[in-house]
Amino acid sequence: MQAQILAPGAVLALWTIVMLFWMALTRLPAIAKNGGLGAAKPGGRGQDLEGVLPDSINWKSHNYTHLLEQPTLFYATLATLAILGANEHDVLFAWAYVALRIVHSVWQATVNTIPVRFTLFNLSTLCLLVLAVRAAMLTLGAS
């Protein structure tokens, strides 16, 4: 069951890299139209592009950032479950989390209406909560 519980984490890591490339492929041409990277102020950050680039281009960056936030808890939870013994339900919740995060990414990067995005986020968070509770039960119950 170790490989089965770790597979969703590997897929989400790959999806995060897909979002990185999607962000770069949309952002870099837009930056070029605004004077290029050479025109950027020293020490500039992605947030500096808010209001400079179109919102729809920045959405990919926002999602990439999101994939580096809450999913870190997901990866730690998966590692705990892999070490202490995941079950079939854990694997299903892990895949549900990944599927919901991917749908959330595509939605945020393209349409980005808040009610749908918020619902997708909440559903994925519930999956993570189930996994985290299970990991806590396994660790607290270990002797």
C-alpha cells in the first residue's frame, strides 16, 4: 500500500511542475511586451506584476503559489500514512484530493470565478482533513 498512497503525491508534484511551465509560457511573452525582464526593478518579485500584466495571466502564478502552500501538508500526511500503513480509503481520499486540486488549478487558471473555486478548495480540504485525521490516529495510536 506504500506505493499506492505515494502515487497521488507524485502526480500532484508533476502537476505543480505543469503549472510552473504553464505560468512561464504565458507570463514570459506578456513580460516581453512590457519591456522584458531587463526592465524589471532589482529584486522584483512576481507580486510586482499585479496590475501590470492582465489578471488572466497572473492567475496561473496565483495557482502555482497555491500548489506550494496547502499541498505541503498533503505530502507530509502521505509520508506519514506510507510509513504507518495506509488503507484503501486513504488512497481514495488522496486521489480525490489530487483530482480536486487539478480541477481547481484549471479552473483558477482559466475561468477563475470564486464560488466554484471556493467549492473545489473546500472539497479538497475536506479530503486532506480526513487524511490528516487518519495519520494523527495512526501516530497517536502507535505504541
